[in-house]
Amino acid sequence: MMEAKEQYLVSIVVLAYNEEHNLSTQVEACAEWFRSLEDHPQGVWPAVFDSFAETHAVGEVLIVDDGSTDGTSRVARELSAAYPFVRVIRHHTNLGMGAAVRSGYGAARGRYVTQLPADCQILPTTLERLLPELEKADLVLSVYKERGDGVKRALMSRGFQFLVRALYGHEPKYTGTMILRRSLLSEHPIRSRTFFANLELPFRLIDSQVSFRVVQIEALPRRSGASKVANPMRIIEVVSEMIHIRLGDWR
């Protein structure tokens, strides 16, 4: 598949599944962040952006509505009409986080790509911790300093992390908040349909000797609603998929 022409410095993929009460806040935060970067880029943009900053817009937002059944689709359309840099990708059924990530990254037109959740637990200003590391690497990953998600989620997380280490031999604590050179995606396509995509991609890139850095970030409480990830059936689906990928086409 031919890579889309580069038009922006960074593409932010916003993953949205039944997030009608949170989506506007996140996209508006992205718009404000873009404005602040245009006004005061010094100290935030890495020097690697300097050569094309004058000819490229700062950023775009791609909302991936993954088959929402609430008012998310309506909110996404309204945001697209209000902001020229916002585009909407609509899945007619819920295909999973990995499929949403693939759709968003595949449609991106930025030199670099990243993702944010629509629930506002990670705001775009957090990316300011990652951007300077692009001076030294083509991939910047993040780990949470502290989540405080409760005993049930902590136990599920520990079991999941143990299995990931056993299967892949990699640190399983990377979050979905990463930034990477978009050209890497054509060489290392994501196969996962579940949230394992956010580990599969860094694992593939690291195994291919792509230069990377890791920074710590903090997650805010959800503004509204509940997590769609931390439930036993979803965990079983993810574990099944990552075993299938590991035993199948991993290289």
C-alpha cells in the first residue's frame, strides 16, 4: 500500500468507542495544543522538525469511531465540521483497539504518528515529554509512573505481563502513548485486532533494531464512563490472539 503524502508534522489518532461525553474535550485539547506549538515551538519541537516546520502544518487529529453505539459518531462529525484538521474514520461495528489503531495509523499524513484515548486519561500536553527524544530515536515509548487502578486490574495486569514476558521476552509495560516515524509502519505492519497492538508494534520495531527511548508518563482519572479493556473476556481474547501471533507469523 502506498504511503500517504506527508502534510503534517504529527498525526494524533484518537481512539473512541462510546466516548460521546469525553471526545470533544480531548479533541479541543489537541486543538489548543497545536495552537500553543505554533505560537511557542521552542523547547518542544525537536530540532529534527526544523527542516520542514515551515512547509508543514503542525498536526492533524484522526478520530477512529470503533463502532460506537452512543452519540460518539454525531460528536465526531461535529468536531470534523468545526476543525479543518480533524478527520473521522468510522467502523460500522466494534472491531477492537488494534483494528482502530491500524485504521488511524493507515490514514495518517504526518511525519510522525501517535495516539491518544478519547477518555482524556492522557492529554496531548503529555506528548511534550516524548517529542524531545526524537532527536535520538525513531520510536519513543512510554510507561506509566503510577496507575492506581485498583486490586482487580493490578492482578490481571500482573498475570498478563508474566505471559507476555514468557512468550515474547520483552518488557510488557509500554503504554499506547508512543510516537514514531510513520514510514516505519509500512515495514512493520500491525496484525493484532486487540489492545495487544500497542505491544506488538514496539516489539516488532525493537526486534528490528529500530532506535528507541522510553519516558515515564502519568494517567489522569477518566472524565466519564468506564474502561472497556479491564474485563476478563477481553483479556482472554487478547491472550488468545497474542499466542496465535507468537506461534504463527512472528519474526
